[in-house]
Amino acid sequence: MMKTISKLICVMLCVFATTPAFAQFNLKKAVGGAAKAVQAATLTDEQMTAYVKEYIDWMDTHNKVCEPDHPYTQRLNRLTEGLTDVEGIPLNFKVYWVVDVNAFACADGSVRVFAALMDIMSDEELLGVIGHEIGHVAHKDSKKAFRTALLTSALKDGISANGGTIAALTDSQIGDLGEALANAKYSQKQENQADDYGYEFLKKSGKNPWAMALSFKRLKEIQGEGKQSKINQLFSSHPDLDKRIQRMEKRATDEGITPPEVKAEEKK
């Protein structure tokens, strides 16, 4: 255990040494932060759950959530009807009425979809994106990413767990945590698995799985227009969208599935 802790501290110090933002730092403070980060690395699932809840509660408070009777909420509820859990993790869905094109899922099964994303996608395309995000939850990618982000923010502000309880996060710590999550990158393998999950998710929902490729094309168009999300920048740090589009198109073609007809207004 001590070797592991020493190794973690060495790695953390290397991170400080190679990051311009931390060009000037106090060595004693860095070592102390690393020790606290080690505590964050050994958080139990129960403690992790508490931190995730605190984070998503903060996000729901600081973003305008559409009311239950709002058209955006009703549309999302219709699309996700019957989706109560994944791999034993309860799911809950909400819409943020914001202008960013984005969606994300937390390790506790909280799925948040941004209104601007709903505006540019058809039901099938939107469901594909939701399926992709749920895939990260099912494969525990979201949990691993959150733990890593918590560890990163622990270096900055000393998040720690003592005596089996967690210390409440400050607004500054939650801000750092959000930044760490925004910069989190899944591996190509994780992304491909989440894409496949979204593809199968569409098929099980009775939808045309070509919508996965079409949703990526929508996002590529947004990137080309320079309209990036301010939170998580949906798919901007993910593997090449062109390759993902080709991969999803090939899978659908190999399975003999016909692409949906493009509506006249979409051709303009």
C-alpha cells in the first residue's frame, strides 16, 4: 500500500511539473495535496455516491431545469419511457434549458440533456445520444471518470474522506470538479463500446440504428459552425467523428438495414 501511495505522489508531482498552469507552486503544499488526493482515490462506493449526488444536485440548482409540464421535458419523458435502470443503477432524466449543445450522464444514473441539443436532433438521433451516454454508465466509464476528476480536483483543493464520512464540497471545489469532468477523455475502446451500446439501444427501442451515424453528423455540422458546448463540449474531445460515422454506417449496412429517408426540409 505504501508503495502504491508513493507511486501516486510521484505521478502527481510529475503532473504538476508538466502543466503550465502550475508552473509556480509550493512543493510542501503539493505533497500535502497529493496525500489528500490519495484519500480521494480510496473513497468507498458509498462515499463516491455521496459526492456524485452533491455534484448533480449543484448542477440541477445552477442550471435552469425544465418543469415537468414543459414541452422539452414531455418529449424527453416520452423517449425514455420505461427506462428505469441500467445494470441495477436507477436512471433519472432532466432537461437543462440552456443554449449549449450537450448531454451528459453521471455515475449515479442521472442523465441531463440540454435543450439546444434537442432542438437540432430528431427523436431517433437524440435517443442514440442518450443511449451512448447510458452506455458509459452501464460500462462504469462514468464512475471511473468521476473518480479521476475527483482525484484531480483533490490536488487543487484537498478533497478527502475522514472517518468514513466525506467533507462537503465548496463551490470552488465543485467548479474544479466540473472543469476536470469537462476535460475528461474516454479511450477509443470506451467510446466504441458506448457507440455500440447506443446502436443496440436504438434497435431495442424499435428505432433505426442509422440514427447513431446521423447524430454524429449533426454534431460534426455543429463543430464546423464553431458552436461548441461550454460544458463537457459534447464529443469534441472524443475520437474522430468521421471514423465513428463510418463505423456506425458500416455496421448498419452490414446488417442490411436501410437508412431513413431524408426529409425535404433537411435537404435544404
